[in-house]
Amino acid sequence: MTKLFTNIKELIQVREASVQKVSGTKMNILPTLKNAFLLIENNIIKDFGLMDEIPNFSADEIIDCAGKMILPTWCDSHTHIVFAGNREQEFVDRIKGLSYEEIANKGGGILNSAKKLQATSEEELYQQSAKRLNEVIALGTGAIEIKSGYGLTLDSELKMLRVIKKLKENYNIPIKATFLGAHAIPTEFKHNKEGYINLIIDEMLPKISSENLADFVDVFCEVGYFSVDDTDRILSAAKKYNLISKVHVNQFNSIGGIAISTKHNALSVDHLEVLSDDDLAQLKASETMPVALPSCSFFLGIPFTPARKIIDANLPLALATDYNPGSTPSGNMNFVVATACIKMKMTPEEAINAATINSAFAMNLSNKVGSITKGKLANFFITKEIPSYGFIPYSFGSNLIDEVYINGNKF
Ligand code: NIG
Ligand code: FE
């Protein structure tokens, strides 16, 4: 089955397969073709080029895109979309003056979500999560990473990871599963953090590995959660099961989480709202992708990740949503791209590169998604009629997506 998209006003993010990520000043370059065609065969991008030079194909279906643009689908490399219920009450408590940390210290926060998740059946959890996945695909996301970390017991962490496995089976976008048992210290282990870390290392990791339930491992490395030494122990243990690390670091404090993550060759370090010069130097000496989560900063009213400092140091930067019930109840990558431009002073070119090719890299999916490249998956979206691609972040809050194609089919 072949489909030919014609008269595309601008085909965005056209790349050779060799480009796996972009850094520094190269982030400000977004390769495009004006007045272009795109040919797909089944689920794969087969060819593209200028309308003037279109070869003589006979396609099974021709779709006229006059006035519209095509972008590769967004890659969301950091989410927690498997959760139960919501934390709307904490949202109201914060409006009334309590901080995110104060709420967590009173037993709210991650522990509140864990209590709800533990009491929810696997089937119900799947239904709630699938609804969120449908919502974000319709918003243009065509590859996603999903974390555990609201279970905090062996059974409930397995329940979360089995839900992610079922999502992988039932949806045809690339999905990566991350084991985040070290998300918070459960109440039962309040005075015995070592006991919980032993549970993660001695019971959770072997079981998860034997059922092949995770691609990556994550730790919330932060004051009041897991220290640098704890993170070191957990990442070392996970390495024995071939789990690559992606680590929550520097959300509220810079405590050395970046150095320990790069020591473990982490694929990404995520959050980075607080970033010291030493942290920056560690990143420069590594291949680790820094990931910013601007919707989280927006929702919690905490500093935005210093994107300029990172990009101007010649580093790459990726963008993701952090969709979760506590700090970011939104999975809208269009909003993330707009917020990166508006609040982090990223150009539209930098933000689109960060939300496609670089966020694909942050999931080890550079060979499949993240750009319009021959041989990659036919995951892309067609915009409404817009004057320029910069109009997407400029029109923050508007939905400018007309149609989303996943594996070559309309979603
Ligand atoms: O990435 N920072 C840690 N974890 C999540 C939030 C968890 C929650 O509040 O439920 C985050 O922001
Ligand atoms: Fe997160």
C-alpha cells in the first residue's frame, strides 16, 4: 500500500539517517523542503523531495496537502502516564499556598498516587492509561517513554510495568518502559531506606528482568528521596540486567546526580531546573542527553531549565512532557514546544529539534523516529493551513494539527 502526499507547503525536519542528534548552534538549523511531496509504503517513509522533481509514481492513494505542513510526530521521552486517579486536591492546596515539597512531606505527592495505584486493578489502570495515550497521540506524539514508580511494592511495580507491556502490545507507536522503583521511599520504609533499596535490588530488578518488563531504569536523585550513593547502587545493580539509565536529577537541588549519571553512561538526565557550572562540565564530557520538562516548571512555578546555558555550551537538549498526576498533569508536546520558546528562549528551530530528533535519541529510537528520513516509520502529522512552522509555538494553546499518521495510517 503506497500513499503519496502532494503539494506540502513545507516538509519539516528532513534528515539523512546518519544524524542521530543535534547540538549547540546546529540546533538552530531545521532542514525543510518547500512545496514538497512525501511517499510512504505501508508503515515506512519511502521517498520525499520537491514537487518540481516528483518522479512518475503510481500511488494507491494521493493526499493533497496544499497550504499545510508535515512534521515528524513528537517524541515524548519522559512520561508517567500510567497512574490512578488524579491529585486535583493538591493542585488546590498549592493555589492556597502550600509548596510541592510541603505537600509531599505531609504524605501527599508520589505516596498519595502510590496509595491510589495500589488500590486499583490492573485492568482499570490499563483503561485509564490507554485513555491518556490516545489523547497524546491525537496531539501529535508518535513515540513515548513510560515510567513505573507509583507502585513502590513488588506487586504494584509489576502491575504498572505489565500495563505498559499491554500498551506496547495494543498500540503501534514505539513505547519504551522505564523501571522507576526508586521514585520515593514508601511509608513502610520511612525509617529504613536501605531496606527499600535492598528490595529494589534483590527482588524487584530480578523479577522485572526475568519477565523482560523494562528497557530502562530511573532514580529520583534528590534531597529527601534518593542520594547520589543510593543512585550509584541502583544504577550499578540495574546494569547487571542490561538496563540503561535515564535519571531524574537537579529538579530542586544540585547534589551530584549528573556526575553519577554520566559515570553510568546514562542515556539521558532529566529535569535540570537547577544546574551548576560543574554539572554543565560533566554533561560536556559525556554523550548523555539533557532533557528539559517545561510543563513541569510551568505547573509548579519552579525555575525553567536554563536552555540557553545548555545550548550555548554546545550541548544538545531534548524536550519532553513529564505527564504525571502531581507535577505535570498534561501530555501536550505542542504546549511543551511553545513554552520552551516563550519561557526558555529557545528558537522554534531549536524547540522542534529538541522535541523530535533529540527526544528520539533520549529513548534510543533515533533509527526509527524523530525525522523525515527514508526508512524511518511513517509517523508524522499534517498541520492545518499555517503561514510558517514558527506559527505552531506562536499560537500556544491552539491545536494546529489536522491529522496524525501512525505507521502510515490515519490515527
Ligand atoms: O518528574 N520528580 C519526580 N517525579 C515526577 C513527579 C511525581 C509526582 O509528583 O507524582 C516528576 O516531576
Ligand atoms: Fe518525571
